[in-house]
Amino acid sequence: MHAIREYPHFKILPPALAPLVRSVYRKHIIDPATDMTDLTIRALRPEDRPQWAALWHGYLEFYETALPDAVYDSTFARLLGDDPQDFSALVAEADGRLVGLTHYLFHRHAWKIENVCYLQDLYAAPEMRGKGVGRALIEAVYAAADERGAPTVYWLTQEFNDTARKLYDRIGMLTPFIKYQRP
């Protein structure tokens, strides 16, 4: 039997056992409107498409980006693919609806023997911010990286993303690197 790994606010089963349980992670978060809500972090499912698309649209809108429907179709298909090396997604669910998402992938790194994990997208619905959704999703990616033996999880954000950066400063480490890309 595999042991459950402990994280500050998080419990996850190894991937081999995950299909045997309904949720990967469950946490109580305070919701002033309803007093208490259960938060579940789980893998993305085919039936999540409409809610996932709405969340990803909100994420892209925050970064003042719009993408054609073909990119939504391609991204969703890749996220549901058979190879978690290509691309993976976790979603946060509360009261039967999706309230957050993260997309991540593992890749080789010239400075390490092991693969590293790139957390590409992270988004919590505006009404759920400050309630632990972002932290729970990041900790779930940390756990996935630990399970895969990836010593590094990294991500990018824009300088003006002050709210998210307050969380990132608590659970990550700011590096001195500056991103460049082909124009």
C-alpha cells in the first residue's frame, strides 16, 4: 500500500491509486456566503470542457489575450491526452462547479538529470481568490512533481500580478531571471 504524502495543507495519493478515489485533494475553505465549502483538486475530465473553457477564458482575459477556438480545442485535447509528459491539468471544484485550474508539464533540463516541471497556467475564479484555491493547485503540482522525481517546479507571472505574487512569495522563491522571447 502506498503512503499518503503530507504537505502543509494537502494530501495526495500516488497516481496509481488516484483512479480508485473520487478526489485527489479535499479541503475546507471559508466562504462568507455559505460559511463552509469543500474544495476538491482533481484531474481534468472530458465533461469539464464548458467550465474549463470559461475559466481559461478568464485567465487569458486577465492577461489581455484572446485565442481562436482551434487553440481551445487543441489545448483541451492535449490536456486529456494519454501522456502526462506532454501536458497535464488539475482543476479545483467547489459545490459541483470548477473554480480554478492549472496546466503543467514535465521536460528535460540541461542543468539537471531529472526532468523539471513547468506550471504554465494557474487561475482561480475571482470570487474564490484568497480562499486557498491557488495554493491548493500549486501544492498539487508540487506533489505531482515529487511523485515524478522532478526536483524543480517553476512558473512565470507578469510583474503587475500583485495579488498572485503575494501567494507566490509565500510558497515559492523569486528568481533573478528575466524572460525573453522571439518577437
